[in-house]
Amino acid sequence: MPSLESGIDSLYQGSPDNFVAARNALAKTLSGDDARRVKQLSKPTTVAWAVNQLYWQRRPTYDSLIKSGKSLRTAQIGALNGRSVDVRRAVEAHREIVSQAVAEASQLAAEAGIHPGADELARTLEALSLGTADPEHAGRLSTAMQPAGFEALAGIVVKAPVEAHASRPAASPKTSGKGDRPSRQELADQRARARKEAAAERQQRAAIARAQEVVVRAQAAEDAARSEWERCKRLREQAELALGRLQGE
């Protein structure tokens, strides 16, 4: 007899139209907490269903997406901490795998007569790949997701880039007239200026990270929209050919 977990997995692999009936049938074979848990499972939306099929049927693409998202997040955090990392390259790599994942999920959905929105697909796939933790049960998504954006980096201790400060000539502190030693006020002013400069640099890096994520989302949506346009164009051309043959008969 299949386990409860494999039974639940089967629900999310099946047609969304049959989800409720299959869920209720599974619940009838159970009792107690297990039965209540199954009855509470939500039917996946079209976007969630398409993403689930990517996990179940195109696992290499799904795994590459998750791996790429983690690499991008690591690169962004590294840049915010002043390390020399190629964030642009990580952004481009993630954009490509998101576009590929959107195209494959759309294809799987279309084969089942389902047509989720490309933009929602891209946003959900980004949210999954850029999240701070792996989904508790991959392949069982029930609703579309929204990327956390830069807020996902909240709580990270950001250090001022050492090389940026080291390249600047040190300002000659004013003396208080007692030899060459600056006064307490002068030292405090220097520290305040350093903190202000470090904060400005952190804000700039944060703005760059946010902009890069917007680029990823926009490019993925553009690629998905182009793929959908090409599909519709082929359908129109086929319909025109069929019409022409009928009119010529």
C-alpha cells in the first residue's frame, strides 16, 4: 500500500480538474489526523500546477533553477558585504534559467490544456529560487508566489567595503593645538563621516541589487511573452492554411 506522502504527491501530479475528487477519495482511506490533513489540502491554481509539473516532470530544469537562485543570492550578499563578485554574470545566468523554466512549465501546462500567465509563472519561479529556504514540500505548491525582492536580504550584516575606503587618501585631521593629536570632537566627527559614507555605499549596493532583480523578472517575462506570441502566430498561420484549403474546395 502506498504511503500517505506518496499518495499526496500523486494528487499534485494529477489533473487539477480531478484534484478535489482524488483528494476526497484519498481522505476516505484514512482516519484521524491523516484524514483531516488530506481534506485541508488546497486545489492548486493553474500557475501552481504548472510549477509542480516542472518539479515532477522536468526535475533537472527545476533543480538548476533552485541552484541558480541560490548562486544569485550568494553573489548579491557578497557584493553587499564588499566582496569582489560577478553579480552581473549571476543575474544573467539566473535570467536564462528562469526563462527556460517558464517555457517548459508553459509547455507542460499547454499539453494538459492549461494556460497559466507567463508573468505569474516567472514571478513564482523566482520566488521559489530566490527564497531564503527550500520549500517544505516541493512539487505541492497550491498558489502562485511573489518574490520577496530585496526584503529577502533583511537581517544580513553588511560590511563597508574595505578596498573602497583604503583607496581614498586619509584626510589630515585638524589638531586642537596640543601637538598633532586630534581632539575628541574631531575624532568623533571623523567616525561620523566614516559611518555616513559606509551607509551611503550600502544604500547604493542595495539599490543595485533591487534593480538587478527587476531586470531578471522583466527579462523573464519578456522571453515568456515572446514564446507565447510565436506560439499564437504559428496557430494563426495553421488556421489560415486550413481556411484556405476549405475555401478552395
